[in-house]
Amino acid sequence: MLVLQRGLPTPSVTRSDTTGESNESIGYPTTLPIQLSTLNKGESSERTMRVPAMGTPTVIDLFATWCTPCQTQMDALSTVYEQYNDQVTFVSVTNERIGGTLSRADIKSWWSKHDGEWSVGLDSEARLMSILGARGLPYLVITNASGEIQWKDAGVTSVQTLQHELDAVLSGSGSETEDGWIWFKWA
């Protein structure tokens, strides 16, 4: 049985070591929000970003540079970003490890080639992927301004679907009641 309470359920994440400590107790968050280091197009220094952003709806895109469907997803994201970037925060997050055959410059180059104009988060430990319950890439999530998950999708999502879901979040058509249930108002 699935109960929607304060958004979709978040999987519990535990560290498999001999101490039996949970990720939360060793400093890894198991719920949103989390802090990620970012690579921003054209910036020379690394910074951090809260995911999801506070006070604004957030589109979270999980991707990898080796993922062919992620390249296709970038087309839709770029189109939607142009329409909504003044109302919504966008962040794409890769769990690829920097070093060896992949550098920050490689990610920046891929990002530029695919018209990415928003922040890129680095999450080599795949904490965000685990928190969101993503089992593959690409994976999209939209949160409301309070950081509550309003929508998730695995695989390539169309421009129309993204627009529809963002319009619903921006118009407040999904609302939470005192008991934590989410009810949707149909226009």
C-alpha cells in the first residue's frame, strides 16, 4: 500500500559498514534538502548549492555525461529553462566521479555542448539519487517553493509534460492539508 504523505515517500538510506551507523548519524543526509558542490558554466571557482533551492520551485535533473537519453533530456530542459528560469530554480546533478578519465573540464564541455545554462551539482556518492529513489537516468523531480516533492519522472520527459507539471506547481494546484495528504485541484 502506498500512502502519499508530505510528498512521495523517501527511501531510508543506511551505510553498510561494521558500525551499523546510519548515513544521517555519520553526516550524510537521508532527506532533502542537501548541500552539493556545483560547477557553474564559466565560473572558475567551485561553490555549493542547497538542493532543492529554498523559496522557489526547483527542477532537479539527475544525469550523466555517458547517458545518451540524458542528452535527449537536455533539449527539453533547455527549452523549459528559457520559459521558466525567472520563476523556477534549475539544477542538474551528476553522480560521476571526478578524476581518472573524467575531469571538471569534461563535464563543463559536455554541459556547454548540450546548451546547459543552469547549475551543475556534483554528487559522486549518489546521495541525492538515493534520497529520491532514482533507479536510473535521466530522472527528474520538481519541488514546490517549500522544497516538498510534487512530481517525479524516470526516463526522458517531454517539454509539454514539464510545462504542465511546472504550471501546476506554480499555480498551487497541488496543495497539502494539515494531515499531510496532497490533494490536487482540477481546473
